[in-house]
Amino acid sequence: MDLELKGKRAIILGGSRGIGWYTALLLKQEGCSVALCARGAEGVAQAAERLQGVGSGDVYAQPADLTDAESTRNFVQAAISALGGADILIHNASGFGVGDTEEDWRRSFEVDIMAGVRAVNQALPALQQSGSGSIVFVGSMASQYHFGRPPSAYGPAKAAMRTYANELAQTYGKDGVRANVISPGAVWFPGGSWDQRKEENPKFYAAVEKGIPLGRLGTGEEIARIIAFTASPAGLWLNATHLAADGGQVASVD
Ligand SMILES: NC(=O)c1ccc[n+]([C@@H]2O[C@H](COP(=O)([O-])OP(=O)(O)OC[C@H]3O[C@@H](n4cnc5c(N)ncnc54)[C@H](OP(=O)(O)O)[C@@H]3O)[C@@H](O)[C@H]2O)c1
């Protein structure tokens, strides 16, 4: 199947490593021009270098802090200028507010919600012009399932993201702009949070693996494929959707 991604212009918020990086790499392999940001300048430069020469299309990479309104808007605007427009916006970064402090809540709200709102509002004219505009939010199964941890900002912020995506989809569908949320379950990749848990607490990691019907955690590449399909013109009839990309980890129908 042709995903019809060749020549599309994709902006990724949080793309220097992990799921955002695998998504950037795949989109570039599929012929997209890709713009990405992250806070760490070194990670951004390395990601840009690794993307050069992959597939076709251009690369634009700039350090930006998504807790900062100006930094977020500047990155998105510069990305649109560099790529000559935007067809795809992927909000992948998270504030990871896995605690219950004011700082956890503030960071989760700023990154998971406000950075998404700011980026969408900045990119909307370009996405409307695209004719195949697509917004993908990377959520979490913590938006609907209690994993047994104490209350924290993380799940509620991801749940709010889902409502926002639906509002965008309902409002801007008429302009050909879709909005969807992909919620990964536990995802392993080298250097990621589950790689760290595997190292620190192998028993817990093994128990999580055992609880997933496919017998292992998902990978960054597997989540990237789901994001790429959803973002692509081939995924056109996915709109206002929440997709559980968890290999059946959460044992419920909704
Ligand atoms: N991994 C999993 O098992 C899993 C499971 C469910 C959901 N998810 C979701 O998937 C998404 C990606 O997770 P991941 O595990 O791939 O994360 P990760 O490995 O920590 O990568 C996050 C990326 O976002 C960037 N970033 C983080 N905070 C930022 C900020 N304030 N401003 C700009 N860039 C920022 C990071 O670079 P810098 O640190 O240099 O800024 C990095 O490039 C998140 O939304 C997460 O909630 C992941």
C-alpha cells in the first residue's frame, strides 16, 4: 500500500529520540520533509544529521522548549517556513508528570496540552492550505486505564488531549484537517524509560511483558508505523479517533 506520504511536510514536536525519533525516521524514509524539535541541542543536531540522506525531502531541526509559548510558536513557524508549508503535525512530547506535585501538573499541562494548542494554532493556516492536513497527538493508555499507580498529572493530561483532538476534528474537518490520538501502551526502545525499568527492576519488567497478550512490549518502530499511517492520506477515514496502540495490554474493549 502506498501511504501517499511522498512530498508531504511533517512537523514533530519532540523528535530527537524515542517514539518521536522513530516516527521522524519512518516519515523521512517514506519521502516526507521532516521538521523536529527537542530541548537538547546535541540530540537535535544528531537527529538532523542521521536524517540527512535518508529517503527524500528536507530536514529542519531546531532546539525548542515546549514548556515555553514563544519557543513553541517560533519553532512551528520556522518549520513551516523551512518546509514551505505543513501537511502533518505530530505532538509527541510529554511533560511526563508522573507525580502529584504542582510542578508535575503544571509541566504536564504546559507540554501535553498547551504546547499542542499553541502548535496547532500556529500551524492551522498551513494545515488548512494543505488539502490533506493531519494532526496526530501521542497520548497514553493512562488516559483511560488506572495502572495501579498513585494519582498523577500524566493520565489526566493525556485524557484532555483526546477531548481537544475531537474538538479539532469536528471543527476543521470541513477544511480537510483531521485530528487523532494514538495511545501507546508500554513501549521498549534502547535508552527509553522501559529500557531503564528493565535494567533497574527486571522482575517488574517481566511481569509487564507477561501481561501483554503478545508476550512483549511494543517497539518504537511499531508505534511509528501506526502514527505514520494515521497521519498519512492513506489513513484519511480515521478522524476524531482514539487508537489504542498497546498490543492488547489494556484488557478492555474501550
Ligand atoms: N515509551 C512508552 O512506553 C510510552 C507509553 C505510552 C505513551 N508514551 C508517550 O509517547 C510519547 C513519547 O514518549 P517516549 O517514551 O518516546 O519519550 P522520550 O524517549 O522521553 O522522548 C521524548 C522526546 O521529546 C523531547 N522533549 C521532551 N520534553 C520536551 C520539551 N519540554 N520541549 C521539547 N522537546 C521535549 C525529548 O528531547 P529532550 O529531552 O532533549 O527535550 C525527546 O526527543 C510521549 O507523549 C509519551 O507520553 C510513551
